Amino acid sequence: MSPRQRLRLILVLGSLIAVGPLTIDMYLPALPAIVDDFATSSAAVQLTLTGTLVGLALGQLLIGPLSDAVGRRTPLIAGTALHVVASVGCALAPSIAVLGALRVVQGLGAAAAAVIAMAVVRDLFSGSSFARLLSRLLLVMGAAPVLAPTIGSELLRWTQWRGVFVALVVFGVLLMLVAIFGLRETLPPERRQRGGVVPTVRLYGTLLRDRPFVGLVLVAALAMAAIFAYVGGSSFVLQGQYGLDEQRFGFAFGAGAIGLIAATQANVRLLRRYTPQRILTAALFVGSAAALVLLGVAATGLGGLPALLASLWVVLAATGLAMPNAPAVALSRHGEAAGTASALLGAVQFGIGAVAAPLVGVLGTGAVAMAVVIAGGLVAALVVLLVVVRPTRLSTVEVEPDAVAVATH
């Protein structure tokens, strides 16, 4: 496989993975404006974020088994088309209730890209090889949370919040072209699962009986909950409590994402010396400690905004180390049903994230509320890893076929 083929694979799959973060993050600078436009509460507007996460969770549960039965391309193209239609509806939404409902549909469409991209990677890799490629994909994916709030804030210079969803329509159309012309089928007919409700339920039952797999899914989901607590609360904390304008918020938010990106790329080098299990354990220890520091800074105000941003940066960097490794170990255990396993992983991640985002609003939308949810998620993830998964007892499967070239034209 040539470097050009590898780069093309990363760009194609990275663009698919990025649709979720772009859908979630691009409108974050506009949340206060949406509150004013619909004369509603911040908690109600945060529920539109929750709606997207719910859609992402439910969509993955449906699309994962479907992709194991019929292949990867057809569900991907259909889901992307749904995302485009829902984005058009969001741009025209007459009320906060309609916007929230359409955000659920938008999440359903985005779920196709998320689960198919992960399943394609698992079709071709496992173990540390999976984690290395996923780390590269997270470099592309990481550009989404870096750029999305900044793009959104710049769009707000020239348009209202509805223009953000028009931009998502354009991105969705481009994504459809990528799916149609840039990705070949990676699941041959002889490896597909038989469709139907009973086999699907039986397969989910098999996955749920695998204790380490379930534990790793919870670890990934709780770490993701910490990220979504930051995503859901950061605009209100940084703009409302600390007085940043929309543009400075975009840059501050992007700085945290840069920490996450840097960590995912450091992970590639670390995997040459350490197993994914060891890196995951160390990352959660560091992330939990940094989250507790964040909580102390938020509660006391010690160090002000610089201390808050610094501790957040460490939290995000530690999570960036954890994010590729938990799915890599989990999905290596079930390569025969990569789509379904990836769907369950993604559904639990976004399902718990859907709870974490509005929980910040319920607790008060301030820095303390955000820090409580972040710290709770990471500490809980560490406990689950040590008590349920027991990472020292796991083995890592290594597969790195040169057949990856078949994934791209």
C-alpha cells in the first residue's frame, strides 16, 4: 500500500467521521442567539444538542446491523441524504420544538457516516493496527471541532444562526459525493450477516454478554460524556460567565481541540512501545486527576480563565489518548460483526453524551456544573476500566492486511 493510498483512505474515512462533530459543534457559538431568537431558556436550547446525540445513538443501533447485512455503501449514502434533508429543515425551523425534532433526524443521518466509517476500519484492521489508523483518522476528525465553532462564529458575522445549517447542507452534499465516488464496498457478500430481527437481537445479546466488551463500551461512553459536557457547557461558561465574544470563544474552543488532536497523534508513537490497554489506563488516570483540578479551579476561581483553560486542555488531551484505544480493544473482540459492535459502541457513547449535555444545564450552566459532569465522567470511566474490564487480563489482536487498498478507488 503506497503512502498516497493510505492518505486517501484517511481523508475519505476522516471526512465521514467528521460529519458528527461538525453537526454537533458548528452551531455552538449560536446557542445564545437561538435562546434570544426563540425567547426560550438555555436548557431548552441545549436540548437541541441532546436531540442530535439521541439521533446519533438510535441511528447507529439501526444502521450498524443493516450495514452488516447489506454492506457499507448503501446505508451510508441513504443516511447522508437524510442528513441533508434534515439540515434544510433546521435552517427553516419556525420554533425551538421543531428545531429540536429536526436535530434528532439530523443525528439519525449523521449516524450512518459515523458507524460506517468505524466499521470500514474494522473490516480492514484490528488491535494496535486499528488504534494507529484511528489515531490518524482522529487527526482529520479533530479538525472538525477545531474549525466548526470558528466557522460558525465567522458565519455569524455575515448571517444569522440559520446560515450555519445552510453550511451543513453544503457539507452534506459534498459528503454524499465522497461516499459515492471515494469509497468502495469493504464487506464482501460472503462475510455479511443474515438480516432479520431475531438474528440482530441475538447478535446484540452476544455482545452484551461479553463483560470486557461491555466495560470498554462504557469506558468509551463515559469519556465521551466528559467531552459532551464540555461541548454543551463551554459556550455558556466561556461567553456568559467569562465574557468572551463569539470569535474569541471559537478560538478558545479550538485550542482545546488542538490538545485532543495532539494527543491522538502522540498515541501513534506510543503504540509502537505500549499496548492500547496500558495507554488507555494511563490516559484515564491523568484525565481524572486533571478533571478534579478543573473542578477545584471552577469552584474557587483560583487562577481565573487561564487556569480553567489549562486544566481543560489537559483533560481533552488525556481523553484524546483514551478515545482511539478503548474502541480498538473493544472492536478487536468482535471482528465478525464489526458494524453491529461499532453501532452498539457509538449508540452508548452518544446516548450517555445525550444525558451529559443537558445535565450541565440542569446543574446551572456555570463552570462548576460543567466541571462536575466532566470529572464525574472521567472518574467513572477509570473505575469501570479497573473493576469491570481489568485491562491487564486482556490480549490484543494484531491484524494489518495490505488489502486496505480495496477501500478506495
